[in-house]
Amino acid sequence: MKPAPIKDVVDLEDLERLDIRVGTITTVEDVEGSRKLVALTVDFGDHERTIVAGLREERQDPTEIVGQQALFVVNLAPRKMAGVLSEGMLFDIGYADGIVPVLAQPETRVPNGARAG
């Protein structure tokens, strides 16, 4: 794989506007009527959220990530996807480059809700 070109330079203030946090995936459920979407229930320590992600075509068994910690963008505007309200975005590595994606994860367990950056 040849790495994609680097995107345009952004100001540090732009990057600091993103709220990226660690959460533990507690459930993974298929989204009815969708071939690729699943609804993740994610524990952020002080609350849980539903985050919809397109994992069904990426993983043979999307439930294998239950119990895993991963990085999530938590300050995106909520949006409905296939009728399910998604309250953030899962960070993964590889999808944009056409390789089998993997979760962006801390190297050791950290408290849910810990911020990246």
C-alpha cells in the first residue's frame, strides 16, 4: 500500500475542537434493514452512547469487539443512520486506505472517558 497524500495543514485550534475519547464497546447489534451498519453501545465512564458504524462488511463477526476499548469522536452533531441515532464516530485505521480496518485503541486499558490529545 502506498500512503495517501497528507491533507492540508490545519490550525491547532481546529484540531482542539475535536473531542476524542476512549470508550469501551459493551454491545454490538445489527441495524435492521442495513447490510453494513451496526449499533455500538459505548461506555464513556459517566454515560453510554449509541454509535453507528459500518462494520458488518468489514468483519466476519462484528461482536468480536465487545469489551474492547477504542477511540471515538464524541462532539459530532447526532445524526440518524438507517433510522438509528448515532451520537459520535468510531475511529478506525485502514478503511480510508482500502485495507481491512482495525480499531484505534490505547495500548493498555485506561479509564473510559479519557481524552486523546
